[in-house]
Amino acid sequence: MMVERDCLIRNGVNTLRCVAGHGGGSLSSVVRKWMNGRGVDGGKRCVVDFSSPNIAKPFHCGHLRSTLIGNALVNIGKCLGHDMVKINYLGDWGTQFGLLSHGYDCFGDEGELRKNAIGHLFDVYVKANCEAEKDDNFLQESKRKFASMEKFADEMELKKWQLFREYSMKEYTKVYDDLGITFDDYEFESMYMESGRKYIDQLERSGVLNSVQNGAKIVDIEMDNGKIESIPVLKEDGSTLYITRDIAAAIERKKKYDFDEMFYVVGHTQSKHFRLLKRILSKMNYQWAENLHHVSFGKIKGMSTRKGEVVFLQDIIDDATSRCKESTLKSSTTKSSPESFDYLAKILGLSALFVYDLRAPKGISYDFDWDEALKSKGFTGLYLQYSHARVCSIERKAGFDVDLSCSLDLSALEGDLWDKLFSILSRLEDTIVSSSNKCEPSILVRYLLTLSQRNNACIENFTVKDQPENIAKSRLLVFHGTRMVLNQGMKLIGLKPLDII
């Protein structure tokens, strides 16, 4: 038993030394070495389609979940040595744009558009929907305007659409900057409108396309229950549909990136859509369709800000920041200078938001609770940040530097608390691989929270300062190495670790 324990501790410390930077190591190098030793494949090229808000509409909670989950999966994939391509596929096409265009002609204001593009366009869209429900002439004119866009027949309509897209993108770019999230490529639904028709022709040549009485084009797909369902892929007026454009996007991305796998991080309400997409592509004899994966997730319920029911993500970010600023100013333990409160509050607010969402298994829907999200103790983003900053403080006050090559004194690491810490450290590589294989960031998030909890228990019971040199150096090495695992793990889920709070 003692031999097993010694082996566990030494293996854990070797991992910590590498993650802490000894010999130029990192979390990625530790995980990849572990993968190589077990014959786990790395080096795939993976396209991840995530976030994907709709132009001229609010960035809602579903887009937030998609953004956080997708970003974490990309970071985890990179840690495993995969070539990850991040795509943001924005909705900028479809019948709703005819509705928005006609609504803007009736209710729009250019001055309001310049001041608050998304907010104003959303108000216009809501009014247009209400009008279309009670006035069929309004609805038909909206459809006519979109049909003219599809045929590039009305220059004024296209200019209006381009203006809406330009203003919307400016606001979305600010949101992504606030979240600290970037993309390798931005795509728009409209990019695949014309190529969508080309692949409709391919479907027709392959004999799987049917026409119905009104002139629309359909594909018959066998569903899981064995029944045949007719799926429209072209409207009677020749306009493309969402699935038509997704067919084109998948084929064009395969040509462009030659991916091994592609992941769509989209809410569970779209599960049927992605099953149909794969089956249509299979009917077109694209064998790689089996490598398309829908990473589905549940809803965030009940999220609201001080402005009321949430519509805009920017309101959520601002509210999280202001709440954290208030609690930071009130805290008697805060070490940061007043000048850094705004920066600190923003990082803490985003940490609270990210961890509250990502700690939940992605498949479940959950009720959002600000009070719970902003707790400094428990399984929260603030707890992660405080745990990281706490070790930074110990390192600053130790009176000596961390010695990554020091000889470990096992007598300084005796007891159940140390055993629990090294036990979870020994599961580091398994955790990251499992998070990737299951497309489940919550596995890594819960690991980091438990690691913080166990490290804090050791900190509370075993001091570094004023201890004999061999004990102090051994304990500090473990605390520092654990902090570096936290540091790099937090970055994988999109957080910016703080050294002082």
C-alpha cells in the first residue's frame, strides 16, 4: 500500500513539474505524452461550427451556450493535438429578412439604427411579425421582397440587407471581444444560397429529388420509426431553405478544409434537422456524412438581468460585471487597487457566467440563478479564481522561489488530504480526453473545481511559510504545480486566471 502511495505521489509530482514549465512543458505536452503511451489518436482536423447568431436579432442564451461550449471544445481539442477550425455561421438569409425589410420600410428609423442596430432591428422585427399576423397583404409583400433578394432583382433590398448585416456585425464583434472569443472564419447563410441550388441539381440527377404539385422540390427520407418523410429543399418560388444552405455549406467545407470530423454546436431543438442533413448527404453518396456530429445542448431557463427579462447578451455581461464590482468593493479581503476594480469585476463576472453554464452537463436544461453563480465558495467561477489567486499569494509570501527540480520530501506530504489531492491529479489526462471524446466540457470544469477544493484543503492544513526548508519547498512545489494545472485548465474553458483579487 505504501509503495502504491509513493508511486501515486511521484507520478503526480512529475506531472506537476511538467505542467509547471520544467523543461518547457505544458498541460498539452503532458496529455499528448499520455496519449502516445496509450495509442490514443491525435492530429485530426476538426471543424467546429458554433455560436451562430442571427443577423438583426438578439444574441440570446442559446447562442451563449453554443459559444461557451464550442469554444471550450476547440481549446480542449487543441490541447490534444488536433487541428481545430472555429467557424461562426451567421444567419443572414431566409424569409425573416423579407419580413424585416418590409418592417423597416414601415417602422424603421436610420438614426436609431446607427445608435443601437440590434435593438432597433429587433423592435422592427417584432412589430413586423405582429403586423403580418393580422394583415395578409403585409405578409405577402414581405415574401415578395425576400424572393426578389434571392433573385438579386432589387438593388435597394440588397443594399438594405447589407447595411443590416454590417451594423449587426459591429455589435457582435464587441460581444465576442468582451467574451475573449475569436473565430478562424465567419460564414453567412447567404454564401450558400446559389451553391445550394447547384446541389439541388445534383440531387435531381441522382434521382432522389421529387417535385410536388405546387412546384416545390422534396427529398423522401426514411425516419428512425421506418416511416418516410418528405423534406422540402426548394420552395415553390425557387427560394432555398435552411437545410438547402446547410447541405451546400457541409459540402463546400469538406472541399475547403478536408476535415476528419465536423461538429455543429447547436441546441437540442435542431436534432431532427441534423439527422436529416446527414441522411440527405448520404443519399448524395458523401460517405464522410457519418463524420458530422450534432453537439446538442439544453436551454438556460429564467435568466434575467436588472433590466428585466433578458434579450441581449451584452446586458448579461454588463450585469455580471456590475454585480461582481459591487461585491468586490464590499469585500474586506480584496487586495486589488480601486483602479483595477473594473477590470477585475469584468473577469470575475465572466468567470461566474462561464463556469455556471459549463459545469452543467450540456444535455440538460437548467434554471439560471445569479446568487448561486456569484458565490465565492462552492462550485463556481469565483471559487476557481479565488483558489488560483490564493496559491499565487502563497508563492509571493513564501520567501523563496519555487524549485521545480527540488528533491521531494514525502514526509511533508503525508495524510488523507494529500492522498486525495494526488488522486485527482492522477486523473488529469483521462479527464481531458474524456471531455473531448464525449464533447462534454462539464467533465473538465468539475475536475478543476474538485481539484481547487482538494488543494485548498491542503493549504488550510499545511503551511509553507516558517517551515523547515525541505518541507516548505516540497509543499510549495505541489501547490505551485497544482495552480499551473488550474491555470491552464481554466484557459481551456475560456477563463483568464487572476493572480490577485
